[in-house]
Amino acid sequence: MARLSGRTAIVTGAAQGLGAVFAKALAAEGANVAVCDVMDPAPTVAAIAAAGGNALGRITDVTDPAAVAALVMEVDGRWGGIQILVNNASISGETQPKPFLEISSQEFDRMMQVNVRGFFECAKAVVPIMRRQNYGKIINLASGNFFSATPEFLHYVASKGAVIAMTRAMARACGDWGIGVNSLAPGLTMSERVSAKFAKIPERTQGIVNAQSFKRLEQPQDLVGTLIFLASADSDFITGQMLMVDGGAAMH
């Protein structure tokens, strides 16, 4: 059964990695999907179309309010509403570990600009449409790093902590309009870029697996069930929450 039939979703950072997996999964459940990224999203759109789904792709910088507004206006005009926003675009897989004293101010600011303000800009653009509908789902990608507090990724950890805090405040702000806002927090997930980076340090990945209840590396597909749950009517009375999908590494 297509659990998202008749719904429209925007997925940011969906040209590759987790975002591409999310976009394809939403389309497979019947949603119309707008795929946006600073990279060309055409391959993701083509894959969705080949599988019989509906998608459009736009190169969009989530830190540019005008570009985000234009995307939202186009999607609303094409499909007559937006029920789902997946805030996924972030600086993550390409980030190299380093002592926090070596993180430059420019690196820190850029991390916050994309990982936090980018989510804010996209939510700010779609909420008026969701308010008009008196319904919507915003899913913000957080990270299990919020709990592990990996010091070599201090700026990334700080950005994801901010996402969790923003999710809670946004849920309070949007509840009267029927909009649910939740965060989805993966553990270390073997997307293409992450796999390539951690292949060079197998002892690090083994340490992560050892800390989990399920003794295997997390795959992108492990997140799909929770994503669809948060995007569907099944979670209509859940808001302001963070759902961990990390194989039991962090428990709270």
C-alpha cells in the first residue's frame, strides 16, 4: 500500500547519499518528491521516474532564502501543497576529523550556516503552506553524535545539537497549525562518502560497532522505515521528538 499517496515532499541534499535514499523511498510510497541539492539532482530524479514515481529536481542552495522560496513556490504550484519536508542537506560526510583547536572560525561558521540555518530557511519557507493546509511533517536530520560528542567533530556535533534544540522549539511553535516537527538521528551510516572515508580507519568503525547492541555497520536503508513513519499519518500525534536509529549505541 502506498502510505504517502497524494502527499508531496521536499528532500534537501538529495543528489546522493542519505538524501537520495530518502527521496526514492518517499516516492516508492506514493509521494510526489522535489529533489534539491547544490549538486545536480538529475540522477535521483531519473531513478525515481524509472521506478514509476513522480519527481522534479532543482539545484538549490538551502542557505539562500530567495532560492528556497522559489523552490517552495514551484513545488506548491505544481502539486497543490507540501505535506513533508525532509531537512537533510548538511556538511557531514566530507568533514575531516581534527582537534577542535584546529577548527577555524570559517569552518565553524560554514557548518552552522548549512547544518542549522539551512534547516531554518527551508522550514520557514514551507510552514506558511503547511499552516494553510493545517497539516504538515517536518523531519530534521540530527545525529547520534549529539550523544557520543566526538571531539574531533566538535563543530558538526554542535550543529546537530542545535538541530535537536530547534526541532523542539519549532514543534512548540507549529503545533497549533497541525504541523509535526521531529528529528531523525542516525548513527554512523555507510553512505558512499562515509564508507570511503572510514575504509581508511577500520579500527574506528569496529569500535563503533562494538558500542552498538546490533553488531553490524548501519546502512542507509536502516533509516527508511523510521523516515516513512515520521512522514506518514502513523505519526500524526508525535512532535518535538528525536528518534534514534543507531543500532542501540545511545539509549535515552
